[in-house]
Amino acid sequence: MEITYNREDLQAHLELIKPAGYTLESFENEFFYTKQEVQRKITITPFYDDYFPHDVVFSSVSVNVLFSNVEQIFHDVYINNSNVYFKHFLNETPTFSEDFSDVLASLDEEKLKSTKVFDDSSFYIVKPLLEQMINAAINFITQNQTLQNFYNLGENMNIDQQANFYIQPLPERKLIIKKLLSISDYNNYATQLINYYTQEGEIQDANFIQSLKTYLDSL
């Protein structure tokens, strides 16, 4: 008899590793765990390729953190400049993202990515590996509670790392955060961005940042 493994089977397995205080949700073909706090929304996502009705193959776990004060400001300006190339969805577009596949040893990462999950037995092969990444994500967001914590983390990264840590577009979010945290170079940073995008002929970006700065200065 051929074994089938569908979306409902995957959901049941993901419920088994759901972190305490989180809700398992889904959108389209993606499952994720969410937790709403006072100033931030946490989303932990196990990544996988699905081959329903046969199996799934997991690859990593990431965490997204949405700071509501940052994204509300971003959205207030965005709705008056919606001709820009990027999209923004209030209460959905996060502020930061971090991947946790690197917490696995290389052999464990290889085992995770080569194991086809199609029943309870195969799921239990990858279950401790998924839990290890989920626990690392939980520890990360527990140790870094505030917007200041996340800003400090970003400032200790090189530009390529920052580009993965901040949800794009990075400059706009970073400008908002500098204002909210009263970082001393806020004005200089805004001026540098506007001048850079103007010189590069990227007028949409320059105009958006000018609108953003005008809004921030009014707060």
C-alpha cells in the first residue's frame, strides 16, 4: 500500500514541535509559528520543500521580528508613496530576520536536507534537528528583547550581513530606528541617503527618504 503524506500530515508533525506560547498558522503553502507581544510580533518559520502527496524535505528555520513602532511609521509614509518598487503590509512586513541553519553541525545539516519526511518514523529523524534550530531562535529573541538590542546587533555586522538582517529596504528602516532611538547621526545619515540616491538618479528612493525624514522630524 502506497503511503501518502499531505499538508494535514505536515501540520500534525509541526504541532509536535510548536514552541510554548506560539500559535501554528499557515498562509498559502507555508506554515509558521507566531507570537504577538506588546511591541513586537515574532514569526518562526521552518523552511521545507513539499512534494505532496509523497513527502517534504526540511532545510532551515528562521525568525522574523516585527517591531510595531517601526513598521507603523514605515506604513504611514508608504501609503502616500505607494509608487515605490517595494511593498509594505502593516502588521505583516517584519523589521528583522535571522536564519538558524548554521547552529547545526555540517553532518546534521546534511541529514536534515537529505531526509524525506513521509511518516512518523522519518519525521522523528529530523525532529531533534528542527527543535535545535527552533530553540536557538527562541534563545535569540529572548536575549534580544528591545529595538536597541537589534540595532546594536546590526551595527556589529558588515554591510552584507546587515542586508540579510534588516528586511529590505534597509536604509529606510535604519533611518526610522535611528530616530526612535535618538541616535546622534540620524540627520547626517538621512542627508547622506538623500544625496546618494539623488546623485545615482534614483529619484523615487530619494523622495521616499525625504518624505520619511519630514514625517520623522514631526514626531
